[in-house]
Amino acid sequence: MANSPSLLGVARAVLRRDLTAALRRGSEWSNPLIFFLMVCSLFPLGIGPDPTLLGVLAPGIVWVVALLASLLATDHLFRGDFDDASLEQMLLSPMPLYPQVIAKVLAHWLMTGLPLSLLSPLLALILQMPSGGIGVMTVSLLLGSGALSFIGAIAAALTVGLRKGGLLLSLITLPLYIPVLIFGSSAVQAGAQGLPFGPQLAILAAFLLAALALAPIAISAALRISMDQ
Amino acid sequence: MASWAWFHKWGSPRWFYQLSGRLIPWLAVPAVILLCGGFVWGLAFVPADFKQGNSFRIIYIHVPAAAVAMGAYMTMATAGAVHLIWRMKLAAMVMKCIAPVGAALTFLALLTGAVWGKPTWGTWWVWDARITSVLILFFLYLGVIALHQAFDNRDAAAKACAVLAIVGAVNIPIIYWSVEWWYSLHQPASIKFVGESTIHPSMLRPLMATLAGMYLFLGWIVLSYTRAEILERERNTRWVKDLVEGKS
């Protein structure tokens, strides 16, 4: 046991491995972004190009589409590791699952939530959102997408062993996403109208911290259940 | 260990089957009396509300359905936790059997809420916090049912559903306090455990009767459903065969 790695070391190794794999594959981080861009640009075509109408709808549109894009990416979170049995190795290893799970979700967020948040100001401009909302939108998405990644990971872990997990994943994840959506889009709306948006952002941050603390427990339990069957 | 004997006894499907058979009449009879009595009392004898007229009477279906839908979710999540912690198979069966009943009650609460909303608020549906969070409750029930059906392995299904039910339980306090936190169209709670209720006693008494009746009704339905589930799962055991053949 001379070279027993530390908890942080394990987490760092998992993070580095996942990021490398995702960067090499490319489609993993680019597909949700393209989806985000395309679906957002469908809305002006669907509801008409009227700038005032679009400006009113923009906070909700961007948030809902970001949520769907994040959902789209969630299915891959454990699927690859499950298929090549490295998930089994993670569970069998003497290291606790908690830091490994956090590292995996963090890698997932860095590949989806972070780029989505950074791309959102561009979409806000396209959708004619009032400029007051743009900064709030980026911050709310940064906080909210982190919570979404953790919540989605619970459902991904529950469905990873199922052959047709994809649709089921959205069915059980979306109800859990709703509170984040409500506070996220209401923060952006408040910002766009020049109203105070601090409370909503604080609640989003609280969601993120609660998810960071509690979701890994549920994810670990769910992974064990999925591997047992 | 003697203090745990009752707990393990409860975990035995056979014992549960026999006990619940004796328990069901004690739930069913008062449930029918309280529900029917409460409905007749509330619909025919209680004076009309001075603001809402007769339309308030749907309260006698709406409030019990909504309250018991939430209670059923908490029972489902608790049964899930019991199953995860003590590996009690029976808790898994109860959890599975509550989900469709709870979903139906939630749907009834949403439906009667819409029917009530039309004459009072002038709309079938508003995106009010209470209504939206009850809609989420309905989706959570559907998620648990769908997840259970997706697994081939019954034990894995039970454990996965238990995790989902426990995670979804965060919604329950949101529903409960939503009328206080976001004060919009839905009225805040009129019945209070501490302090005086803001509802007139003549209206409150039949409501209490239907509320109690609905809880008993839930117990009755879930027990019956669980008994059917037990027979189905234990169909290869001696005691079920004896039971079916009328030997015991």
C-alpha cells in the first residue's frame, strides 16, 4: 500500500481521463452546442421575427433549449464506461466512489454546461434579448447547468444498464429539472427588465451546492444498482 | 433483538397477507362511510360559501385527493428507503403498488382543481406555484412507474425506483409551502394544526371526514393491490398453493 493514491488524486485522474476522451472524440462536446444553436434559431422561424416578442420570450427559450441540450448529453455520461466495463472497475476499486463520481460529473459539465453558458450571450443577441439580461443569463446558466449536470447524472446512473434508456432518461429527469428552470429563467427575465435578480441567483447557487453535496450519494447508489443486475 | 422481531415479521409476505386480509374490512368500511357521508354532508347540507357560492363544494373531493396524493408520495419514498436500508422485499412491493394509486389521486386533484378554477378564477389552468408543483408530482409518479416497467429484473427495478422516489421527495416540501412562498392565485392553507383554522367549522367537519376517509381509502387500495402482488410473486410457494387450493 505504499503508493495508495489520495482521494483528490483519484478525482484528478478520473477528470483528466474523461476530459481527454471527450476532447479526442469531439462530437461529445460539439453536438450539444450545435443542437443549442440550431434549436434556438428555429424559434424566430416558428414564432416570427418580431424583435419585441422575441425579446420577451428569449430568456425562456434559451433556458429551455439549454436544458434540453444538457439532457441530450447526459445519456453519454456513464454509457461509454458501462459498455467497456471501466465503470465496473471504478466500483470494484478500493477507492470511494464519491470523488470519482464528482470528477465524472465535473468533466461532463466542463464539456457541456460551460460551453453552453459561454455561447449563450451570442444567442441572446440573436434573439434580441434586452442587454440587461445577457450577463445574468450567463451567470444563471453557469450555476444552473452545474445543478442540471448533477441531477441528470442521477437519472443517467439509474438508466445506464437499460438498453432503451434514452427516452426514459428524459422522462425521469425533466420533472427534477423544473425548479432549476423556473429560477434560472426568472433571474434572466428580471435582469432583462432591469429588476433585481440576486435572490434567484442565490437560489440557483443553493441548488448547485445542494446537488454537489447530495447528488453523488444518489448517483453512487444508482450505479451500484445498475451494475448489480 | 426481540424488539426487532415485529419488524422482521412485517417483512414476511405470508404474514402480511394474512394480517392485511383481516385489516382490510377495518379500512374499507370506515372509508366508504366517511367518504360517502362526507360527500353527502358537504354537497347537500353545508351552507353555500358567501363568496364562491356552491362551487366551493368541490373542496370535498379536491382537498382530500391533493393531500393524500402528497401523503402517498411520502409513503412511497419511505417504503423505498426501508427497502434500500433493510432489504425488505415487502417494502418494495408496497412502493410499487402505491405509485399508480398516487398518480391517479394526483390527476384527480389536478382535474378537480381545474373544474374549481373555472368558476372561481375564470380559467381552467394557471401556472401558479402550487398547481405547477402538483403537476411535477404527477410527472414524478409517472417517472417511477415508467422506470419500474423498464427493468427486466424486479429487484433492480425496485432499488432504482426507490432511489428515484427518494430524490423526487424534495418536491414535497416545495408543494407544501408553495402557497406561502409564492403568494399568487391559489389560496393559502385554511386548515391549521396550530392556531385557529380560517374555515368555518360547519364546512370543516365534512372536510375532515372526507380527508380521513381518503386516507383510509388509500390504505385499503394499497393493501389490496399489495396482496395481489404478493400472490403473484409467491405463486410458486407452498402456502400460496395451499391457499389457492383451499387447504388453509
